[in-house]
Amino acid sequence: MKVMTWLTLGRVSNLPSIWTNIIAAVLVTRASLQVPASNITTMELANGPYLIWLGTFAALSLMYLGGMFLNDAFDAKWDKAHQQPRPIVQGQVSVSRVWAHGSVMLALGIVAIGVLYQITASTNVTHSWLGGWLSSLALAGFIISYNAVHKTFALAPLLMGMCRFCVYLTAGLLLAQINAQLLMIAAGLCAYICGVTYSAKNEHLNQLQGYWSLILLFLPIILLASIGYSQPFFWLYAAAFTAYLMIKTKAHLFGAKRNVGAFIGSLLAGIPLHDGLALASMNLILPSLLCFGVFLLMPYLQRFVSAT
């Protein structure tokens, strides 16, 4: 398999958003548990066990990539019928090979997360190895369920939203713990991803499934305001996030020429903005600016590898 084919199947231009999900989940939770502010910086990444941090990034990346490969494998017949320019349809790789690669990466991710949880459970009494395995299996279940039914099941976008919810949950369980703040920001990301996925259902027709789904994109701002309402930096970040969503909506949906594909790409690029907003709600300025930097990078990555 050629490198570009592998990158396209994995939609790797979106992969950095998984990494910002992990950073946001862990640092917001630690901040809410009143870890000293001096520790809640971008250097916090170096303060935890290197194996757990690196393992978390690697394991969740594998599960993301496996899910993307399986998406193409499940959709092979549909993509061919609708003449979608995907690698299987274009004869760049066989569907059986995509099934194999996707399944192996997903399985490796599950096992890696389970092992990491057992390591943390042996050194932290608040961590449960059973909870770790259940979290990774739940994430895998949502990934497979979405890929299997998203063309026919009306509520499939919720399954996709739950995939990212479980990314937050898994990272929190591995490197922090579960609390109300983590669940709040995870719910916000779930709503945002639901909005993106609903908007993308008729992307191949250059149509929007329903304009009501756009409301879901702004819901995280409302939810996170309940945490960060007293932080001036949060409102600055929220204003930037809102402006970005409104500008992209107007340009791609209400401009001279509708371009739903470009709209979806811009929404996927905006995922790190959500993570930055979550960090800003706890006044974690440096990590939130790191997420903003990733957001600026993602459109350039999408020029080389399609986001959808």
C-alpha cells in the first residue's frame, strides 16, 4: 500500500484533533481537582509518566486510524455506487486489505489501552483496570457501530459524537479521573461532532441534511460558559470560536456557491478550537493557545490529505 493511500484512508489530517482532545480532557480535569496552577502548563505533558502519556496518544491514535480504515471498508459498495473518489473505488487498494489494516489497528489500540490502565491501576488506587477495559471496548463499539449503520440509521451522528466522548473519557481515566467538568466538556464535544456529522450526511450531494443541525455546533460554547463564565480569557476565546463558525457557515453555505465539503472540512479543523475553549474555561491559557496553534495547522494538512 502506498503511503499516500494509507494517509488518505486514515484521514490523518484530522488526527491532531485526537491529540488536543487528550490534552484538554486531562488538563481540565486536573485543574478542576486543584492541581497547582504552576503544573498546568504545556509542560504538564512531561510531568506525568512518559509511558502513560505516550501510550495514550499512540493507543487512541491507533483506534482513530483503525476506525477510519473500517469506514472505507464498510462503505466500499456505497462509495462505488456513488462514484466517490476513495482509494478502494479507485483501485489503489483492495477492500480485504483495508479490512485487515483497520481491524488490526483497532485491536492494537484496545489492547494498548487495557495494558495502560492495568499499569495505572497498580500505582493509583482510584484507577480501575476493569473500568479501563470497559472504556476502550465502549469506544471500539461506538466506532464499529457508527461505521456499520451510518448510511441507514438516522441517529448515527450521535454514535460518532459518542466516539469523541469516549476519547475524552478514556484519556481522563488514564491520566486523571472522571469528574463533572470532564463530563461537561465531553458532552460539548459530543454535541459539536453530532452537528458536524449531521451536516455531512448529504455532503456527496452538496446539500445540508438540515439547518437545525447548525445549532449543535454552538452548544459547546453555552455548556462551557457554565464553567468559564468568570474568566475573561474564556470569553475572548469563545468570541473567536463563534466568529469562526459564523464566518465559515456564511462563506460555504450562504455564499455565491455552496460548498458543503469545504464547510465540513472547516468544522473538523475547528475541533481543536473546542478543546482550546475547554481549557480556557479553566483559565489554562498556554495549553489553550497550543490548541489554537493546532487549529491553524489543520487546514494546511487538509490540503494534502482530505479530511472527509
